[in-house]
Amino acid sequence: MVINQLTAAYEPDLYNPDCPTRVVLDRIGDRWTALVVLLLAERSPRRFTELRQGVGGIAPKVLTQTLRAMERDGLVKRTVYAEVPPRVEYELTPLGDSLRRPIAAIGRWAERHVAEVLEARKRFDEAQSGD
Amino acid sequence: MVINQLTAAYEPDLYNPDCPTRVVLDRIGDRWTALVVLLLAERSPRRFTELRQGVGGIAPKVLTQTLRAMERDGLVKRTVYAEVPPRVEYELTPLGDSLRRPIAAIGRWAERHVAEVLEARKRFDEAQSGD
DNA sequence: CGGGATCCCATAGGATACTG
DNA sequence: CAGTATCCTATGGGATCCCG
């Protein structure tokens, strides 16, 4: 079975465009996944609307897409309660939780270095219009 | 000066859509920046064509865009040598290099967990078509 | 409440050809 | 060699409305 061969012997190569690791990178690198991981890592489970507000300015359709993709990739577990009104809760799987630290590190980098980036950007733009 | 106020007192908030940290996240989260950081962290300086081959399947226009954006954000330094044929070298700035560890962590996560993600995906898709 | 259905758009990204 | 210049498309993402 191909999957088992992968698990056992496959040598992942980020630099190979055909390597599935790239697919993974692409998913993590979308606009919202990282934020959702962070939110769910902070407190779980959370409900749809809660996430929607927590993430700030995301369209419902897009949140659904994001959550579905994460569920598909085994990062999130979705639980539906047969109630009226409906209640749906999301939480990280162990796999999803293992992403917490790496993503948090990126987040911290962003918070720590925004100012520098902004300055660099300003300098670059001024130099550009300068000559 | 606004920038200094930022540096000193601004409270970054990843969850606020208007916060510049989000801009930073968006840039890092594009398709190529992370790979370029990794390549340059591994060995610097590198030339355009070298990066182009190293990164695997990137169009020259897109590599230029990526590199320019990174230069603008203060992540890479671009050096042009007045020779024929032209030689241009790219290397990480200290700021860019500070991204190395967080990004490498994400890369390692991807390599370590591709198989799990792929399996989860397969399971999900089968369950989907099942009912 | 938690989305599905629709419609729409910007733009990141790609292919190819050309040039100082 | 290190890019520009064009042209093109795929799609991530957004706005709105509706439904069980």
C-alpha cells in the first residue's frame, strides 16, 4: 500500500515541487489556518461563531472552508450536537496540537518584528521614489 | 515619530485584522518566501539562477517578485556587481536570519507529519464518498 | 446557530518570449 | 546572467442572502 511505503521510506523534500510536504506548507500558509490553530490551542472546544469573532473579519463561507480543510487534514475534530438550535464544536486533534508550537513561534516573530519590517518597508519605498 | 511610538508602545495583535502583524503573516505565508529563507539560511550568498533552481519550478518573474518583497521587508540584502555578465547576490539580513528557526520548525513539522496528513485526507475523502 | 448557495473580484502565480 | 514585459488563469477570499 502506497501510504505505508510513504510512512516508512519516503524521504520528504521541501524543495521538490512534487513533494507532498509542499502541499502541507501551502495549506498552513493560507490566510486563516494558522490563526485558527492558535485560537483553538488557546482554548478548546470552540463554536463556529466564537471562532468567527475570534479571528476577526472572516466571512462565514471562508471559515467553513478553512475548518473543513483542517478537518480533512486531520488537524481539527468537528462535533455536531443534535440540539435546537444546533451546536457544533471544534477542537484540535493531537496532530493539530502538534502544530501549535511552530505556529506560535511564527506568531511571536511577527509580533516582535513588525516594527522592523515596517521601518524597512518605509525606507525601501522612500529610496525607491527618491531616484 | 509614529514608528518610534510603534516600537515602544504598540501592542501587536494577530487577531486584529487591521494589525500590521497580519501583513507580516501574509507575506511569510506566501508560496515561496519560506523556501527562500531556508535556502539562504543554508548557504549565502546565492545568485538568482541558483535560487531559481534550488526552489524548484518557480517562474523567474515570481522569484523576482518574491525577492523584491523580501528586500523591501528587510529580510534579504541584494548586491549587484558591475560585471559582464552581470552578477547579483542575495543573502539574509540579520532580520531575515531571525526567521530561520521558526520557519525551519514549520518545515520540519511538514516533513515529519506529511504522511499523517495524507492518511487523514484519504480517510476523509473516502468517508465523504461513502455516504 | 451553523452553515450552504451564489455571485464576484483581486491577485498570486505561471508560461513564454525578449533584452541590457 | 538576471531579470522585464506580456498575457493568462486559477482560486482564495469576500459580500449577501437564504435555510433547516
